[in-house]
Amino acid sequence: MKKHYVLGMALIASLAFCSCSNDSDLEQGGINGSELAEQDGQVLSLCVDNGGDGLTTRAGRPLLSSQAKQQINHIDLYVVDKNTTKLVLKKTVGADEWVNASDYSNASGHGKQIEIAFRKSLSQDLKASAEGVDYTIYAVGYETPADAYTTIVDISDAPATTTEGVAFDKTKLFALLNESSAADEIFAGEVAVSAITVDKNSVLVPTAKKEAYKTDKKKIVPALVLNRQVAGVTGYFTNLPAKVGDQMPAKLRLIASNKSDKLHFSSLVSGETDNNTAAAATNIVNGDQSKALTADLSYAASANKGFKVYEIDLKEFFPQLKADKNFVDLDLDKDGYVGFKDAQFYVYGKTPSEKELENWAKDVEGNTTTTVMDGEYKGKTKALSGFWKNPNDKKQRLVAGSIYAGNFLIPFALKNNTNTFELQLLDAKGNTLKSWNIQVPATTTAGAFAEGISTAFVQDASALVYNVYRNHLYSMGLKASDLDKPLPGEKPDPDPEHPQKPVVPKPNPDPQPGQGGGDNTTDKPEDLSKGEDLLINVNDNWEIVHDMIID
């Protein structure tokens, strides 16, 4: 069987912690006026790992690419006395305060950060001593309103001040998913700090550095880094079968062997996305079921049942299907598949030459006259939108003739003897016409359940039967960024293999990357005309796309 190779590449973003990470805490004076804040309290730096260069997309965005983005506006903090294990303070950083968070950028990544104070004037300052009182601070960050979840953090008896406390159980830090909702993105983290009295005032320092602080009095702002707690799954496809036997495709669906509706914010690992730490190899399943969930979708390749991850209605991308055309009617070049070459054929009324495609940016508008090679060819073009249109075109660019879907997922454990994912091509009645097995390139050798999940953990069984881990992106097809912005006046180009000059990012009907240069080298939908099995890319920190082979 012919093998189809997809080149792995580093994405635009490199996922790493902010400059105030636990390994390089900020010296006093910091980013948001630490010296002024400390006159009225103790200072802590909050850092939300962004891992990408786009700082404007909301946390709960549709998952439109593998770009690692976030924009939360709400963080809940839970301060626990390490010696008494009691919760002494709950503090919220709301949208009005988080709006002052600043972007950071360094050699290893991007993100947002803010310094906050536990203020004396609000009775929030933590009990301190000359020897240092040790605390663990937990944080959960998300965008409000968090419509996907019925409950986020079940600690209803959290005290408002430090004057009294309740016993703290961090397994109560969790979110419950609404039955009708897909998961939304949430970040969480923890940090160990010590409150030390100095000259009748007190400061917070990282617990690991408190002894050094007692000697040199070098002020350090502890950093609490929040990491992504959900997983992501994306699918980016072209060249779908035009028909299967006499049956017409109508939808493409991904199903999973398991589903979680409870997201645990325990077993937080401060360095899990830092490739320079041992924690980088940590693989956590931090989801389970709060109640029995019924799998109601059938696998095509077995008698097993599964849950829907996403479903793509082909009508949303191919508007002619809404006018009662069959999918096979869109196979304009009669090769048995519908994809980028049919988009080209529709615009030009024939299979265009490479020379003709140089005018794609204008020709896709339709009603333009194309002149090629001293008048060898002249003809009116049709607007691409009459054949194919991306429903997310204001937020995302795709190869013409392709389809895309993406969702966040609460991580889940594998089901024995059941493939973790199966991709299905459906007819209008929901019958499965064709299916593909979804492999990972390599199974994980080390993993664990988050604290609070009592079931015994089972390691990945095979390339087809595997766990879905926190902060891993599982992608079919490469879609590096949400929206590639063209130059003023430019339009989508058809072909990353032969882009226009100057090179601008464009969705193109020929998805072969790498030869034309430019940003399109990282944009490649999966070709469903090749092979019976698909190999899923596991982007474990949403930063590197691994090499993968499709048989």
C-alpha cells in the first residue's frame, strides 16, 4: 500500500511558561507596581500560559486551529494553610482587574501576566511570621459566563476572610459539564508560597526560596502559572469520496470510545509544558464521569458504541448541496473525490494550468477575464463562493474545497478493546458509508489519573487504543493558525505550492506544502482519498507537530 508522508514541523507558537515562571520568579518591583501594592499587602504574580502569538482569542473560542491561544477574564484563587490544611481565603480576580493583565513575550513563548495583592485594607493579607507561614495557592481561570459548565469549583463554604477556615479537600476543585454542551477551555495551577514578616510588614516569597530570602532579603514575587486543563481534537480534510457505491455522503463524524463530564483541577503540575523539566513528560487524565453516560453511536468497524466528538454537515461548506444537488455532482473533475481540484475546476470551468492559478486571488471573485500566455486562453471565471465557502471565514482560512471541525474535550480514559476514535462518512439518514481508524504515532509510556479519580489507570494499549490526556491536541490535518491575514486588497490564493508574489497566507485548492514557501507550508488538510487508516497527530504541548504516516 502506498504510504503518504506528512512532514512534522514546529508551529509558530512554542508552548512555555511566562517570564515569571516558577523557575525564574520576578524580582520585586515587577510588572504592575509591586512596590506600591506591597504597601497595602502581599504580592503574587499570576501567569496564564498562552503558548501562541495570538493574544486576542477568547478561551472558549471555537477550536479553529492548533494555535495555542487563550484569553480568560476570571480567576478564582484558593489559599490553603499548608500546616492546618484549612482554606483561609478565597479571592477572585475579575474581568475589571484582569483587563490590566499585560502580554509577555520571550524566547520560549507568549502569554498574559498580572500581579495582584492580598490587601490589608480588605483583610486579605495572609498570616505571617519571621520563620514563614507556608501556603499552597490554587487557581482556576476561565472566561465568564462559563456556559458549558453547570458547576465550576464545588467549595460553597469558602471563607471570605482569613479570620476563619474550613477543612480543604482539593478534589472539590472540579467543573461539571452541561449535558448539551461541548467542553470549554479552562486553565488551572498551583504554587507554594511563604508569608514572612519583615520589619512589621510581611511579604510572599516562593517556599523553595524562603531560607535564601531570610539571609539576603532579596524580594521575589512568587509566580502562579495556570496551564490548560482540557484536551483538543481537530479535523481538517479534503478529497472526500464523492459517493460510496450508490450512496451519497452528507456528513463526516468523529466518535470516541469514552466521554468525561467531570473535569478535575487536582494533580496540577507547574512545569508540565516546559520541555526543560522532568514534568514535561507528565500525561494526566483529569476527567471522569459524574454519572453513567450512555454511548449511543455505533462503531462501523466493530460492535462497540461511542460518543460524538464532532459532526461536519457538508452543506455548510458546499452551498450547492442546499439546492438539492448530490455530493457526487460536485466531483467536477470526475476523479471520484470532492476537494481542492474541484474548487479549481469550478472557478475556471476546467482544470487550470499553473500559470492560470497565478491569478487565483482575483479569479475567485468571479466574472473576471483571465488572459494567459499572450492570449492563449481567455475566459470568464465563476466566484468560488458558488461552489465552496468556509462558514468560519471571518475567523479562519482554509484550503478551498476542504472541511474543518474542532472541539475541546475533557480528557478521558481508554476503553479496552475499543479504538479510541473512529472517523465516519455518513449519508443523509446517518448511515455509515465508510470509516477510518485513527492512530497515534506512538503510545504514551507514562501516564496517570488526577487525584480524586478512583478507577485504576491503564496505560495506552496500542496505536488505536489510547487515553486522551490533558493539554494534548489530537489533530488530523495540519492547521497552524486560525486566521492568516492577507495583504490589503489580496484574496485567497489557490495553491501553496505555487503562491503569488509577494507571498501572503491564503487558503488554496492545492494543499501540498513546502515548495512555495510562505505561511502555507504549515497548512495541510488530510487527504481522505489515500489509505484506509488515518494516523492522528498528538501535539502534546500544542507546540510541535510530530511526523506522521498514513498507510
